[in-house]
Amino acid sequence: MNDEARVIRITQAGGPEVLALQTVSLPAPGPGEVRIRQEAVGLNFIDIYHRSGLYPVELPSPIGLEAAGVVEALGPGVADFSVGDRVAYAGGPLGAYASARNYPAERLVRLPDAISTESAAAMMLAGMTAWFLLRRTYPVKAGDTILVHAAAGGVGSILSQWGRALGATVIGTVGSEAKRARAEENGCAHVIVLERERFPERVREITGGRGLPVVYDGIGRDTFNDSLACLAPLGLMVSFGNASGPVPPFDIGTLARMGSLFLTRPTMFAYVAARADLLVASSELFGQVQSGAVKIGVGQRYALADAAQAQRDLAERRTSGSTVLLP
């Protein structure tokens, strides 16, 4: 077993240039931990938030929240996993941008044979985010019409496919005409191209003026107010990301004036904090993928050493679907 690992760390908040590749010595896994040889690492917008300081972390810090690989060693007290198990995770502690690491066994899930480690790394965080949004935050049911922003992106792709599988009519937004086909492939019955259409008017047209029961908005500042305008009275605004920047403070009286709307700012980590919920989330996600209802599209692959370029491309919306880093 190799006790060295290549890891990416940051010593200060800033642009992609602060991501530094280092070689470190790994200690033996501690109590309740396993050593994972990582075969693929997921790239997510939250990594950019940690790097930039939007979500402050204690510096110096590793980075990354999602990966998949093979168990190489067990720490004291680990009984649920064996050396050689294929595993995946999404969540803290930070440090997924690495060729190997020690990780709490309680936060790991075992991979079904039919799911590759690369697919798992591409789906865990986005997929379990889609799970809690569709199954817990607003339980989508057959006959609902829902709005999914960035329907060609990582989370949006899974949200759209899973929403369709639940029997919903999915309206998806994309940033450019080039991404329309991807959103349609993801199950969007209607695709709105933001560079040439105002989506609140199109939503009202599609719904016959009624509006929507729920909007899933991971874009943030650029779409927040118009997303509220898409909701029916008593509708739920789910603001779960800040791809365009954080939403500015606003008068909560706006929610009353627009029809007694509800607003939530959820995170996956709260929904899967209990291991029982983590296992339900991952099991339902794997089930959707194995059934073919949700297809995981790895649109881009970068070497771990090229993480800075991968983050630039993600931030500048030059990616489609999920992205993985290969150690």
C-alpha cells in the first residue's frame, strides 16, 4: 500500500491559480476510517465557492467533496467495509481532490457492480441533491409542472430526468441554444433559452397563466427574482445554489405580495446527515440509474493536475453534464 498521495490544497482564497498540487504522506486510517484509492473525483460549483471564499474554510485547506474508488485499508473499529470494496461518497470533510485519502466509513456507501467508479464520482453529490430536492424538499408527483434551471448542467440533468420519471412535466432553462438538445435529451418537455427569451413570460404561457408549484434554482442572483415570478400562489421557491453569485438581501414581504410564497435555501448535507438517510438517498439514486430512468453523462474529464482549468471551464459555463478529475 502506497502511503503517499497527490492532493490539491489552497493556502488562500482566490482564483483557480490558488489550487496547488502537492505530494503528501498519508497516516494509517484512524478509528472509524478507511483508506480509499480514488479512481475519479467529482467537480462541483461548491468547490469554487470554497476556493473563492464565498463559503469560507479554515486555511490552509484541502478541497473537494465527492469521489469514488476502492478501499485499501481499514482503521480500527470498521466492520461494514472490506479491503477491495468499491465505494463512493459526497460530503465532508473536504479533501476529495486527491489520489488517495482517509475517510469516515460512516459517510461511505458501497457501489453496485453495475455502476462504474467514474459514473459514481460524477453523480453522488448532484444525484443526492436531486434526490432531496425532488423527494423531500418538494415531493414531486405525477401531473406536476416544475421548472429546472441549468437543465443541461450536472444537477439539472439529473433533476430533469428524475422529474420526468416521477411523471412531472419539466420546463428547463439553458444558457444558450447550443445546450437545448441536451436539455431535451434530459426529459424537458419545454426548453427556454435564456440568452433570447424571458422565462417568466414563457412559463406563464406554458401553464396557461397558472404558474408553478415549485422552481428549482441553482443559478442564484441572475434568476432569483424572475423565478419567484413563475410561482403560483403558495408555490415553493427552492434556491439551492449560487452559480451566478449569491442572492442579495430582499424584503420578505415580497413573498406575501406575490401570493404567500414559500422560500427555502436547502443543502444536501442536512438531508443526509443521518446515515439512514444517506443510505436511502444513495439507494434511490442508484436505483434510478440502474433502471435507465436517469443517465449520468460525463461530459468532461480532466487530470487531477488540471483542476484549475476544470474549475475555470465550469465557472465560465463551458461544460455540459458532469465533470470528473482523474487522479
